[in-house]
Amino acid sequence: MTIATASVDQNTIRRRGTGLRAYDPDKVFKGYTLFTPLTGKGEVYLLNLEGEVVHQWNLPYSPGLYAYLLPNGNLFYNGKTLDIPAHFPLWAAFKGGVVLEADPKGNIIWEYKHPDHHHDGRRLRNGNTILLAIEKIPQSLIPRIKGGVAGTEADGDIYADVLALPEEFTRLRQWKKALKQRDSVVAFVFDVAAGIANSKEFYIEKYARFATPVAA
């Protein structure tokens, strides 16, 4: 049953429960909502504004954590694997482990696993895929990092977010490796870790040659 009201009760306690709890048809953004229960086993639902399930996928992985509809109608899904050991106690709460593309019938037509993947991965407009992952910060860099709480490291290690590329994207991986080895990039990483920030003028001067000239 559709709940259509002129205004939505802003008291969240009175809106508690499951199913469609509020619907203002004059103000709501028209479209569909992609939804999966955080504690589910891989059920993904496409809901209309009336809260009705118009499509459903049943995938072999629980959510880990985001999913998107691709322009071709397929589902790009970040899943959580159970066969990868934890890096640290809280890792299990937000780890991923697998990204996949499934057609509307739920058939998996592309899948990639990465032991350090977490939260999100994206299919880029050029067809490549990029993942959010973690990796250990080199021990030589750790003493230069400011902030944090001493003693909260995972067995003496600190992890940082990185962008990971599937092995099949050889040229992208070569570009990433070459970029990381540039002297300017290495110096920038150490400066950030040491709390040294360049001035605004530094970046204006450094990147001005890439800017499009503005007509007077």
C-alpha cells in the first residue's frame, strides 16, 4: 500500500519500521532505488517510489559495500568474500574482496577478486575497472606520520588506501607504477606524511602551464 502524504513527518522515531515509511510524490526525486540489506547474503533489490520491488538479483556474495547500475543495464557489485584472512580485527567489518558484473538475470559475466579490496570499486567510462584497497605503509615512513593514537597500530603496521587495478589492465598498471616512481611523487608523499604542505602559489606555478588560457 502506497503512503502518499502532503508532508513527511520529520520525527525519525515515528518513522521507524521496515518498508515504505514516507512518500511525498510532489517533492521526491523521480527514479529507482538500488538497495541491498547490509547483513544479507547477496540479495539486491531495485525499488520504485512506491516501495515495490521491480527487479531482484541473487548474488553469491554478501554486500561489501556498494553497487551501481551500469549504462548497459547490468549490475556492478562489490561483494564480501569469506576466504581471505583479516589484516586486523576491524578488517572484517568493511572488507570486500570481489567485484563483479551481473546481467539482469543474475548471470555473472565478469568477476575479479583482490585480497585487499574494501568498500568500493568502479567501472570507468572507458571500460576499465578501478578498486579501493589498502596496503601497508613502509616502516621507514611510519615515524614521520603525525597524528593518530600510539599503540593502536596493527602489529606495528599502519595501512593506507590505494587504488588497485585488475591484472588484465596491463597498460594502466604500467602507468601507475611509473607514476609512483617519479621523484616529484615520492617527494610529495613524504612531505604529506611529515605534515609539510606546499603553498597555494606552489601549485599555481607548477600547473599553470596545463591551464586553458582565459581571454581578457
